[in-house]
Amino acid sequence: MVQKTYYKTKDYCKVKFSFKVENAETVEILGLNSDWKNSIIMSKKKDGTFSADVNLPKESKHEFKYLVNEKEWINDPEADDQETNAFGSINSVIKL
């Protein structure tokens, strides 16, 4: 799930990413702000859901994927859109 909180006086939007996947020990977000090298580590909750809050610029678009257990790439089924990447696979897209 992607939850967006807009602020009238700020030039960014607070985005809360929540994701639950079976047998996950770690989940990271990659690709935000076109950064595919530095991941955002998601925190694991007691119910098994992973979450992270990220501030992203308003009126922007970002491709991203989740990296589960440092080896499996997964898209967010609730993302705003999906786009084909340069490698022929699909990335999740968030539009702000």
C-alpha cells in the first residue's frame, strides 16, 4: 500500500510504503529518485508488514521496486501505475 500525505506549505509529499510478503526477513525499496544503488530499508512490524516513510517532491513521478531478502524483486500491486524498464521487466510507479 502507498499512502500519500500532502502538505500545503511544503514542496514535498510524505509517502508511507507498506508491504507484506510471505517469508520475508528483509524488504528494501529501490529506484526512488532514480536511485537504484542506495536502498531504503523498511521496518518490520509485529504483524509481518514492512513499512517506510519517505519524503518525495510534489508533482513528480518515481519508478521503484521492492527487494525482498536481498534477492527477489517484487512490484507493488497497489502502485499508481507500471512501466517497462530498460531491462524488459516492469517497475512500479508512484505519481505525486
